[in-house]
Amino acid sequence: MNPSAYINCFQGILYRELYRFVQQRSRFISALVRPLLWLVVFAAGFRAALGISIIPPYQTYITYEVYITPGLVGIILLFNGMQSSLSMVVDREMGSMRVLLTSPMPRAFLLICKLISIALISAIQAYVFLLIAYFFGVEPPIVGYLYLLPALIMAGLMLASLGLFISSLVEQLENFAGIMNFVIFPMFFLSSALYPLWKMREANEWLYQICLFNPFTYAVELLRFALYATTNLKALLIVGITTLVFVGAAVAGYNPRTGLLGRKSKPG
């Protein structure tokens, strides 16, 4: 196939995801309301517990609202990745995904196009949230918004591929919501999204070690550094490797011979 066929395929999948996103306005609003509640309401209580200002080991005095903003951007990516993967379960039950995956294009390419589309839509949501957060005192350097884009794409790909892999293991739609909560909330709370890791270590060494093995921690740190126009090389490396692992797992999960689709099609 010529390159134009791949470009047209990617555009088709991207337009389909954008159209679905535009049609689901409640999903967009809920994606913004959730982190805004953390930023405006819950930040007051956490700030009172941690102090008006905190000193992470990699930055000078910053307010708690400024500190948690990258973590809240991360939760937008995480929820959107999971919710978009939910659509894969719906499509599978309705049969439209089977039609897509039986096209002449390579299956891995189709799934990667799906992941990139999810990551791009997540990035749009993240920038809208940051625009609103600006009016609540979160004012990163302008260049930080440019640094943030590749970090958003990488983190979005990692979380979307995790959701896509999970969707390949779920046979019924009603089971996916419970699995989402089982994955989302531990990943969010056992990370540096809401508090510095050194605070977690002061509280409990075991929880601190769990945070270190949580890939969402490094996604948040990648976003946090990028928003202020710096690069966390360790977080970049870990997010990159984890993304490749999750993408490979997602592609394998939808393999007709070894994945869920293949198992369901076998007799008996």
C-alpha cells in the first residue's frame, strides 16, 4: 500500500474519535469538573495539612495548587484513556470494531492510530484545563506549554495503551467500569500527583516503594517538569519504555490468534 492509504486511514480514525468526543459533551465537562474540584476545593484542605508552601526537592517554593496541577492533568489523561478504551468494548459488542480490524491495513497500525487519536484528544482536554487553571493562579512560563505537548502525547499514549490492553481482557461491558475504578484510583493516589514522594516516604515506606513502581508517578513527573520547561530524563525513559510495553500488550491482546477476539471465535 502507498503512504497515502496509511494517512487516509489515520485521518479516518482520528475524525471518528473527534466526532465521538464532540458528540459526548457530558464526557468533556466531567473530565474538566473532576480535576477542577481537586484544584479549587480539595486543595484548600491539603494545603492546610502540608503548609501554605511546600518545597519539592527539584523546585523552589511553590503553592500547593501549582504543585498538583500536573497531577490533575495526568488524571485527565488517565480517565480519558480508560473511557476511550471503554468504547472499544462497546464497538466490539456492536461489531463495528471487527469491521475495522478486518480492513486491509495492518492490525497493529490500526490500533496505534486509535491510541494516537486518544492521546491527541486527551491533550486538547489538558490544555483547556490549564487555561481554566490559569485563572486560579497556576501560571507556568509560556514556553512550558510548548514543552508540555510531547509530554502529553507520550503520557497519553502510555495510559491509552494500558486502557486498550485492559479492554482486550474484558468480555462484557458491565465488567469494565469496575475494572476502571480498580485501576484508576490506586494509580492516582499511589503516585506523586497530590503530594511529593518524600512526604509519602515520611508517612509509610511501603507506600513510597509502591509509588516508585507506579508508572503513573513518572507520567506525572514528566508532565510536571515539562510544564516548567525542563526535562526529567528518568521519567522520560521510564514512560517511553512503559509505553512500548503497554502498546505491545494492547496489540497482542487484539491478536486474532492469541487475544480475546481469537479466543471468543473458537468453538466450545
